[in-house]
Amino acid sequence: MTDDKNLREIEQHREAIDALDKQIVALLNERQTHALAIRALKPSMHMGLFDAKREEQIVDALLAENQGPLYSDNLREIYAVILKVSKEVPA
């Protein structure tokens, strides 16, 4: 009986993760839409496309909000990839 209960619980967690993953994809695409809009505006402001200080501010703000269970190093690594890919997406 415990195995059946555990299997049901695993499935519930997987369903929750699947739903969250869909939300994450939607949010990442929304984030990228804003990043592309900023990228389009920067040349008229004589701003470079890459701003290391801004990226540091983004990560620092997120780390300040982190309540776990992810470690700060985990979030830093995740956002390093998000920011890298964000710069690579064609306008």
C-alpha cells in the first residue's frame, strides 16, 4: 500500500513540476521580449549592448530574494545561462 501511495505522490509532484515548467517557459519568453526591446533602444541611447554592471545587479537582487532550497551558487549558475542565451537570441 505504501508503494502505491508513494507512486501517487510522485505523480502529483511531477504534474506540479510540469505545470511550473510551462509557466517558466512563458516567463522566460516574456523576459526575452523585454530584453529584445531594450536591445533595440540601446543604440539610439549610445549604449553598448552588454552591461556587466546591470547583469551583476540582476543577479545580486535575485540572490537577495532567494529563500532556498536552491543555493545562491545554483541561482547564479542558472542566471548566467539565462543572461548568456538572452544575448544570443537574434533580434
